[in-house]
Amino acid sequence: MSDGINRRTVVLATMMFLEYMAMPVWFVPMLPYVKSLQGGENWTLWCGLIMGIGTFASPIVGMFADRRLNAEKVLAICYFASAALLSGAFFVTSPALLFVVLLAAMLFYMPTWALTATIAMAHASKDAFPRIRIFGTLGWIASCVFSLGAAAGGFKSFDSSPWIFAGGAAVAVAAGLFSFALPKTAPQAKGTQISVGDALGLSALVLLRDKSFRSFAIMLLLAMIPFQWYNVYCAAYLKESGYQYLTTTMNIGQAGEIFFMLLIPLIFRRIGYRRSLVLALVVLALRNIFFAVSSAYGFAALDFCGIVVHGLIFGLLVVGAQMYVDEVAPPELRNQAQGLVNLILAGVGVFASNFIFDAILKSSSPTPWTTAYVVAVAISLATAVYGLATAKSSK
């Protein structure tokens, strides 16, 4: 039995590794490449939003995994479709057409975040899931192997070439093939009639009728505004602050994530999901205080403190949200519920964050970065207070 459990854990960990290696290979260097194309500057904003737009497909794809096909089969289809589209992107030189192709690729890729979470939690214990998810972080870090290998071979401009899409397609194909080795995850509502709500992936919205889940969803959405602000803008802040090795500097947070992820099950057992979310908001506020002080007075050490705690915030917010939903959602809606959470995490949250902080940075404030970080602190603390007021002792 232990051998079976170990083999299954290895399979699920490999799934996570490939899942989170497939995206950064091309997505991280995408905007500089788009900007290098003729007329590309007019499309960088739109291309930067493809991840957020892509998440809107998550509940719809989740419906197929709940009602029609095994989740691992849906996962394979999504990987192969995104690989085909990324292969096509390799040949596209028009930024407008590239936006369309990459958006289509994201509409297939982003639902895989929810699918892999559902598959992992269907075949592993709650305590094991964070340890399995660590391999996703390792995959994200390992995505740089393409650019490092290309540089070692004398091709130093890999990150500014269309080969980034070929690299992403290659990993997606590998992930698609590996999906056939995953444990079977049958649809829990197979054979039931599909309504209009199901077809649109809206059935999971029924969960919002529950007061506890509704307040959780509101907390999560508000938390994503300052959280995604870090993901979208931190590299730009570091560059303007004089840092040269942006990817390496920000990967300190990914390295810390590996350590903090091991603590997540212990924290959840001690204080529950809802209070863990409040703790994440407090740490999120603290991180933005670090950045606000550093941007105003130039304390580089505080920048590194803000980056290091990224893993703790990510584990409590994102992984915690996935685990909470898996626990409270009925089996027949589990994939769609994960898709709904994915929509909040990487869809609506990304849009709200971009609009709010982009407006602040473009304002006439003499210290836009400091102002933005102070606003992020205020949102984090206000959401934490809301969470404390609505938290139930059982969650």
C-alpha cells in the first residue's frame, strides 16, 4: 500500500511540476517580445491581460470535468490545444494576431490550474496537497532551463525570440502526454442533464448562497487586489529602484515558497482556513509596508523582506483557497467550484488590481510607488478586519 501511495504522490507531483513549468517559459518574457514587434507597443497592455481573460473559461471547462469526461482527459485536451496554439504563435509576426492566438492558448491553459488542483486533492490527503504543490513552484523555477540552455549554446537572445512559444508548446505536449498516466478522476455528475448555467459554467455560483462561502469569496476577491499588484508590478518597481537581475531577485520569493508550503498544513490545522486567510492579509499588509518604506527611503533590505514572505502569502491565500473549496463544495460541482475560485484568483482579481494601481501610477502623485503601496496596505488591513468580523470558529 505504501508503495502505491508513494507512486501516486510522485505522479501527482510530476503533474504539478509540468503544469507550472508550461506557462512561465513563454509568459514571463512575452511582453518584451511583443513590444519588439512592429506596432507591438499598442498591444502590450492587451497581451498582459490574457491570463485574466483566460480564467473566464475555467468554470466552463470545469463543467465538462464534472459532467462529461474524466478530469485527466479534459486536462490532456487543454494541454494539447494550448500547445497547438503556442506552436502557431511561433510563426506570427503581427502583434494583433499574436494577441488573438495567445488569448486562445490561455483560454485552454488557465483552466488547468483548477483541474490539476482537483485531481491532486481527489487522490491525496489534505496535508499532502501542499507538499505536492511545492513541485509546481519547482517547475516555475525550472522554466528558466530553456533560456539558460539556449544561452549556454550561444543563443543568448532566446527570451526575446519566438522560440519562447516553442518552449512553452514543448512543455505543454509533455504535460498532455503525462496526463494519460494520471489516476482516473471520474465526473461526479456524469449523465445528468446540462442546463444553460452548466454550459456557461455558472452552476458553482450556487455556493454563494451560503453566507460563509460568500464572505470567503468576498475576502478572496479583495485580497487579490494587493496580491496581484505584487505579481504584475513588482518587477517594474524593482527595475525603477535600480535592481538589475529582476528574475533572480523575484525568485527569492519562489525559493521561500518551498519552505513556507511545508508549514501550510500545520497552520490550517491550528487556526482553520478562514483565520489563515486573515493571517495572509496581515502578512500581505506587512509586505506592502516594507515596500512603501523602501520606496520612500531606499532601504533595500526591506525589499528583500517583502519578497521573502511571498511564499507564505501565496500558500495561505491561493493553496488555502483551493483546499477550502475542495472541502465545502459538493462532489458534483468540485471542478466548477475550483474554476470559480481560479476566476477570482487570476481573473477578476487581476483586472481589479490592474485598473486600480495603474491609475495610481499614472496619477500626478510625486511618489506614485509609495502611494500605491500605502493603498495596498489599506486594502489588506480593511479586508483582514472584514475577515475577522465574518469568520466562524469552525472554519
